Amino acid sequence: DVKVTQSSRYLVKRTGEKVFLECVQDMDHENMFWYRQDPGLGLRLIYFSYDVKMKEKGDIPEGYSVSREKKERFSLILESASTNQTSMYLCASSFYRQNSGNTIYFGEGSWLTVV
Amino acid sequence: DAKTTQPPSMDCAEGRAANLPCNHSTISGNEYVYWYRQIHSQGPQYIIHGLKNNETNEMASLIITEDRKSSTLILPHATLRDTAVYYCIVRSRSGGSNYKLTFGKGTLLTVNP
């Protein structure tokens, strides 16, 4: 089974703190993603990475950065947390196979509250 | 990606089969049908996907009509833990870093004892 593991399930941080969200996948997937999910807004992509040390901005990258030093690990960094970054954060990974498409697998989610 | 239409909610008795329909009349030839579900407060869980043939795995079966304009997800023996919102999505079969994943409102399946 594909396993995408997010390090923290629930976090409470103060405004201005630097926050690290860690994600590890165990299936040697090339692509990794960070989304946030908010009521009424659906899934929104923050950043994705298609290879080690490679990253691309998604739809809402402002206020976030990412790091991918190893293939299995993708970290999301909130440089200075703000209350509007309170959300559920979802890490995901995917691989492409010619006869099977491009399936995205998600982690359990990290609920971040910024106070 | 093509748009999908699902009923907002369905009920099913525990132990019975749950059949969740999805219309995707504008699907194109290079798009797969994917199903995910999301249990409250958890990340979306991949269930199954298919192109034009029926598919089955340990979780569910996917029946795609011959014209590919609709599909049905079948949970053969629903349990209380299958209560969740189920999303039907069509996505391009292209490779690379295709990240587009638009979840609509989905179907809230409630499995009753």
C-alpha cells in the first residue's frame, strides 16, 4: 500500500512563528505536492516538486516555501505564520505510468491553527 | 478536466451494496475516471480509477458505461466506516507533474446500522 505520512496531525502556533510541516512517502514517487483545504474553497495547491531539489509554485505559494532534499521527503515551511494560514494541510505524492495514468495519493492531513 | 455531476447524498444499509453514480458527459478520450473518498477530518483516500474497462480492487468496483459518459462506484458490502464524502473526478492521463485535482461537492454516503 502507498503510504504518505505527515509528521504532525494537529498543531497550534503563534502568529509570526516559523512552522515546519514534514511529509514522507515510501513508494519512490517522483512527484510530491502540498495542498491546503478550506471549507468552500476546496483543494488548493501551494507547491509541488517533480524531482529532488526541484520545486514549482502552485496556485497559492505566497507565505510558504518548500524543501525537497531527498526523494521521499517534502517539507512545507511557513516563514512567519499568520492567522489566515489556519487550515488543513495535505501532502500528496504521485507517479506516472503509461498505461495507468497519474494517481495522486494523500496523507492524513495536518490541522494547523495559528493564534 | 471534464466536469462531473453526483447526487449530494445517499443512504445505504450496513452490509448491503452501495452504488454511487457519477455523470461525466463531457469526458474526453484521454481522461480517466477517478474515485476518492474523504472521511471527516482526514485526507482524501484514493479508491479506484479506470479508463474504459470495468475495474475492481480490494475496496470497490468501478463500472464505466460503454459511451464513457457515466460511471458507478460499487462498495459491495458497505460498513459503518464507509460513511464519507465520495468524489468522482475525471483527469487527464498525461504524465509529468499534473497536479490538477478539482473535487466537486461529491456524494455524502451515510451507511446506517
